[in-house]
Amino acid sequence: MPAKMVALFTKPEDVEAFENHYNEVHAPLVKKMPNLDRLEVTRFIGAPVGEPRYYLMAEMYFKDKATMFASAGSEEGMACGKDAFIMSNKTVHMMFATVE
Amino acid sequence: MPAKMVALFTKPEDVEAFENHYNEVHAPLVKKMPNLDRLEVTRFIGAPVGEPRYYLMAEMYFKDKATMFASAGSEEGMACGKDAFIMSNKTVHMMFATVE
């Protein structure tokens, strides 16, 4: 069963600075994660009720759970997590998941 | 640019009842949404820090924003949203998004 890490970012105070950091620094770090199959970047544009709770979601796909956990724990994975934490002013919420 | 609706469900009190409803009632309703390209169902199994904030995420993919909004506003889309609302005891968080 495929697996993915999901990172949820709330709307940053400075959207432009966040976007620049995401595209120029963070995404290249993500793409260095060992055995990453695919990165999908989602930007929330609205909600049927109220406002969207998040601004951006990054989904990092792996072939299975074991590969995901190994990649997250690697030097490259840790660098990536650290950068997400800094970039989001410590508000990023990261989760591990299985995908159907 | 592809688009998707994202539904985030927190952990239900009765996981088994939720799973049964999701699989037997809700997923078939989702699959009736007009012009739905794909449904991806994610189950969160952990988090690098603390506990995962959500239990399940449903992602409904469409070819573009206009198709997504039309589908969400259709009779089938409204039935689907209503069922998600009931199934989650009004806690589901739904968002519209673009996908890169």
C-alpha cells in the first residue's frame, strides 16, 4: 500500500516570502528525500463553509510505509522537516499516512 | 491546472461505525459526483511530533476549478457534502484547492 507524508501549512503572515522560500529553498530540499516517488503541492482557494483552515498542503508519496519512515528519518528528511518548521514559524502540522 | 476538494475528518468516537458508513454509504455517493476524475482516501497513522490532527482525508480530483465548483454545486455534490456533515457529527472541514 502506498504511503505519504502530509504537511499542512496555515496562511503565512507574509505570503510572498513564504512562497519564495517554499519554491526556492523548501521544494528542492523535499526533492532530495531518498526514494521519494512524487511531491504534490496543493493551494487552498476556498471552502464551502467559512474559510479554508490551511493555505498550502505538501504531500510526499512513497511506495510503502517502511520507505516513508526511512526517508523521513534520513539526514535529508530531517533537514526538510527542520526547514518546514522554521519556514512556518513552528506552525506546520506533519502526519504520516497510508493511501488507498 | 487540476483542482481538488479536500475533506478532513478528525478521529471519530466510533471508528468502526465511521469506517462502515464511509465505505458503504459515503464513498459510493462521492463516486457519483459529476466529472470526478479520481477519489484518493488517506488514513493518518502517526505524526513526527505529537498526534495526527486528523483521522481520514478524502481528496476528490477534477480537471480544473470550474469543473470542481460545478460538481460540488450539483445535486450529487450537495448530497455528498450533507452526508459528510452528518457522518462526521458536523466536524468535517472541507476545502477547495488547486493542485500542482
